[in-house]
Amino acid sequence: MRHCRARGWLWTRCLGWGLLPMALLVSGCAGDGPVRLSGDAAAILNRDSRGKPLSVVVRVYQLKSDQAFKRLSMEALASGKPEKDLLSPDLLALQELTLLPGSKAEIADFVVLPESTYVGLVALFRQPDRQFWRLLFDADAVRSKGLQFHAEDCYLRALKPAARLMPGQPGSLQVECR
């Protein structure tokens, strides 16, 4: 901008070109566009009574608040009651993906809704770990970093971003697969 003169259209034009990269940089940080939500599964996943690995469905919830999600139990999900009722009034959107043993799955164009405050994951394991069958994330962190997780035999583990601790979850990953 050293060559711009402080008068007339030339100065305005130079100032505009100087601000354009800054505006693009700031708008690129907003995180309003789609992000990648991906999960990978261990080869030993969701074993049946004979030890055979099975697929697992992972539900992705966009939430206004974390209150109903924190109260959610695996028993309530298995009851057949609609998730809309179980997570009311917090549920904004629901998507799901299926992980096969040793595979990866993703939602490449996952859009975090503007009104979402949290993103929750629930894995519908046959015999889930008591604490790590679900994960909760800040929506702003997902907007900026995307979301990556790993599914093991009976539990989920956050890879990126860090998950928020749920009631009863210890600070470190301690799991028990039955």
C-alpha cells in the first residue's frame, strides 16, 4: 500500500485490495460450511455371543442443549420410544452412519446447524461399555475442526476434537466390554 495515494479512487481501490484478503481470511474461519465427520472401527467390534464382530450404527445428534442428552440411557433408546421424544426439546437434527468391523465411514458434508450448541454421538452396541457408548462435543469445536472418532469392541473414543465429559465418565478412558 506504499504506492497508494491518499486521494481519489486509487486510494480506495488500494485499501479495498488490502482488506479483501483479510475479509476472506475471517470468513474462512467462521466455519459455516460443511465439515468432515468420520469414524473408524476396530476389527473387533460389537461382538455377538460367539465373539463374531458385527457392525454398529452410530447416531449423530445436533442439540440446542446438553441436558436431555446427559439424561439419555441405553435402556431408554432400546425401549422403542422415538428419539425425538427422548431428546425433546433439545434435538435439532439426526443423522447416522454404520461402521463395519475394520472399516471407516464418514459424512463428508456434515453441516453443523447455526442453532446447534452440541453434537452428540451414540453407538448402538449390543453390550456397550457403561460410560463410553456416547460422546458429546461442543458444536463450535466441530464447526472449526470437523469430528473424528474411533469405535472399539464396546465403546467410542474421541479423536478430534476432545469430547466433553458426560456424567459418570472418568477423566481417562476406562472401559469394560462384557
